[in-house]
Amino acid sequence: MPEHLLESHRMSLTTRFGLVAGTTALAIAGTAFGGAESDNDALSQIAELKQELAELKQQDSQDWLTEQRASEIRGIVQDVLADADTRTSFQNSGAMAGWNKGFFLASPDGNFRLNVGGMLQTRFTLNNAKDGTPAKNLYGFDMGNTYLDFSGHVVDPSWQFHVRGYFSGVGMNGNGNGMNTLAFASVTKDFGDGWGVTAGQFRGPWLRETLVDDGYQLGMERSISNAYFTQGFDQGIQLNYESEAFRANAFIGDGVLQATNVAGPTGTQNSTWNSNNTKYALAGRFEYKISGDWAIFDDFTSFKDEEGGMMVGVAGVYETGGQNVGAASPFLNKSIYGLTGDFSWEMGGANLFASFTWLGNNIDNSNNPWGFNVQGGYFVTEDIEIFGRYDYIDYDIDAGGANADQTKYNGVTFGANYFMSANVKCTVEWGMNLKSFGSDNISYGFRADVLDNKDQWALRGQIQLMF
């Protein structure tokens, strides 16, 4: 309060004290002439005047308190406002952040968005193999799939991107080293009306199990038959179309099939333009949705409260070997081709999936493998799902004697999933190969068998967290 107003306030208070005192004196004098009848009235007036005087003092004290702290309060208010400005500056600069099935950053107009996600899988495996080396029973922990994932759009929602890197833990042959390896690196342009184009490195349109992301499989891993025939992370360009009833993808690039399929292809993940083993590779996939919504086919699990649906799919692949395979390679100027078909049925508490795959080629003295997979799951409670799977592969290899059982894979898997939350899942599964393994399958809990031994089994447990 300014000094001249403060002084006026003090003088006003003194004047009021004087008036009160004078009035009190007159009241006391009046009582001397009023007699006994007026004593009570005088005492009542005195009490009222004392109360008024006390209220005036209290009001004055509060005014003084306000003045003494005015500067401090103004400072506090300024600090609070500054802090509020700091906290809202992120929004004022045109960005929002939060959680919507994953962490995100976005502009208020929706034209820019970054989604940040990832997954961790920790596993325990107990393996039993007859005459196994160094022991019949081996067990231990390892990391399954661990990755960081970035996706979103820029400029407007039609320009989409996807980047993902895996921290190598366990491969089919146990060659993980913990290093981060680029997997997805793609740009998609959505032209509207269901049409779009994707370019870069991504999973080509071949096997459905591979196209369903790692964290949404029925078991801990995809089926072994899928692992044998699968596509990789393929470099190329793809035309996409989706309608209410069907969707289709057509791919052309450097390669789709992997070295695990047949001799020749090596995959094109992170390869350079001059190092791939094919002249060209073509792949296409067509899916027809009999019922349900497309979104329910993003996984193999069907919760009790989910909508049901049914879908069929077919796909084909064709690629020809190029000069990089070497003049002595049987794949040079030869072709490999394949067909696959699959059926998916989600029933709101249960699911069923089946697939068949065949690969052929015109390479001299080469094999034409084929295989199939049938799997299903059922929720016994709201959070616990039991599942089973049967795999069969005929490698189409002529072998006899001790290696006869290694010409085929014949395996079963049984297990259960416990969904602790939408982002955390625990899985326990037991699998057995009724034939014999000729090589390691570490990520599935198996190793190469000795001679003609068979019936190798693995008991595994996993906790998976996605964010």
C-alpha cells in the first residue's frame, strides 16, 4: 500500500478510537443521572462499543499483515505462473503426449505423430535329448524377442513410417549376440479408398504366421513349419489394397525366401543393391474376410468378450537366382516358387488356425519341401487360455539308415497363456519332435539329435511385456 494511503488509514483509525472513547464517556456520564433503571442499558452499550473496538483492531491488524506479505505473495504468484508456463510450453509449442495402446507424441492438428513401443521376452528352457551332448538334460534362461519400435506419420496421416530394431537374443541356430539389428524400415503412402504403397524393408506378403507380429502369437514362437518356409525382412516395394470384404498385396523386390527354405536364397535384410542373390523376386497375397472385422486377425488369440470372425488367405512367391550366387551355384538363373493357403477362425473365447505350404523349383537334383500346421486355443477362464499345435514338414530329401528320421519333422506342442494384463502375458508350453532333428532349433528349445535318436522334448516358460 502506498505511504500516503497508509498514513491516511492510520489517522482514520485514531479518529475512530477517539469517537469511540468520547461516546463511551458520554454513556458513563449519562448513567449518573439515569438512576438505577438505566444501569443495565449503559452496561449493554459499553459491551457493544468494546466489541466494535475489538473488530476494528482486528481489521487493522489484518490490513497490516496483508501489507507486510504483499511483496512475498506477489513473488509466489509470479513463480507459480512461470512454472505453469513452463509446464504448458510443450502444448503451446504444438505437441501432445500420452498413452493410447502405447506411448505417443503428436501435434494437435493430427498431422504429425510418433508412436514408441517395444517388447521384452524372458524364457526358461528345459531340454531333454537322448544321448545329448554335453548332457541328456540341458536347461537355462535366455532372451526371446526384444525390440524397440517406432511408427507414426508426418506431414499428414497418409505419410506413414515404421522403424524397428531387434536386440539379437536367440536365433534358430543360437547365433544371438545382443546387438541391435534393423528389421523394419519402411514408408507407406495411403492414397485413400483402400489403396496404398509401401517401400523399404518389411515382411513380404507370404506366410500369415509371419505377418502376425511377434507378441501376438498363440504360443511362445510361431510354428516350426512356418520357421522353415518363412519370408524374412524383405527389401522392395509393395502395392496394397483393402476393402470391406478382401485385401491384397503385390510385392516386387530383391528376395523373399530365406536360406532355411531351399539352397540358393539368403534373404535380403540389410543388404546392399549389389549383393542380393536374385535377379528379382515376386510375391502376392490375397485374403477374403468371411465375417468379423479386419482388426481381430492381427493376432491368433480370441478373448471371450471379443467379436468372432473367419478369414481365408492364399499367397504365392517366385524368384530367380542372379549373378551374385556364383557361377558354380545351382541357383544361378534358376527359379524357386511356392504356394500357401491358410484358414483363420476366431470364435470369441476360442480360435482355430490351419495352413499348408509347398515350395518347388527347377533346380537340378533339388528338393521340393511341403508342410502344414494346425493350432487352436480355448479360454478356460477370462485370463487363462490353453492351446495345442501340430506341425508336419516333409523336407523331400532322399536319405536312409541313421538319417531316415531327419527327412521329416513331426511335432506337437501343448501349453497355456495367462494374461496378467493387456501388456503382460505368461506362457508355459511343452513340445516334442516325434522324428529326429538334424540341426539346432534353439529358439524353439531344441538341439540337433545324435544319430537316429528321436522324441526330443522341451519344457519352456516365458514372461512377455509389451509397451
